[in-house]
Amino acid sequence: SDIDNLKRKLDAGASRAITQFFFSPEAYFRFRDRVAAAGITAQILPGILPVSNVAQTRKFAGLCGAEIPAWMDRLFEGLDDHPAARQLVAATIAAEMCRRLYAGGVKDFHFYTLNRAELAYAICHMLGVRAKPFDKVAAA
């Protein structure tokens, strides 16, 4: 089972784990509860995939067994030719999911950015996380 596999990896030296991506905070909470019931105390980071390309995400989901909810399909409907709107929807969905996870006790997240730093930056900004100012003197 997933829990047995996770336990083997932790017993082999891993100190924490990252979940595959998901779109339901409740799915994460159920998994976290199953992990705790199995006696696993390591940190389990939720894997957040900001969706800006639904077709690509559907392929990824098919490979790992994740489910794309119908409500998400509806939000992206008609946005194929509007990349800026897709990015806005993607950032909003991911930020809201993080807020719900945070309300459930999650303090750390892993973002599957797929080389889209600007999207991850926008999500972090929406969550109140700000980049530290770059110190040019220290970098020299």
C-alpha cells in the first residue's frame, strides 16, 4: 500500500515526504490521518500543482491516478486562447487550496512549478509570502 511504501522510504532515511498533486484538501487530510494512524510522524508536504494547461494536467493525472474535479474543468472552460486569464484562474485555485490546507494545520507546501516561476511567485504573493530584498553588498 501507499502507507507501507512511505514507511519503507522513511525507515531508509527520508526525513519527510511530498505527496503527488491533488485538487481536494480533504484528500490530503484523509491521507495525513491514515499516515498518523500508521504511526508515521514525519512531515508530509502537500504537493500543489498550479494548473495553467488543463490538457497537460489531465495527462499527468492519468499517469499518477489523480482526479481533476468537474468544477475545475468548468473554471478553465473557454480559456484556451487566453493565457493570462488561465494564469489568474490557476493562481487563484492554488492559493485557495493552500489557504484551506493552512486552516487545517498545514504550514509548508511543495509547488510543482513546471518551470513557471512567475505563477509560483504570484501564488506566494497571494498567500502573503514576500521575497526578501536582495542584498547587493552581501552578494559581492
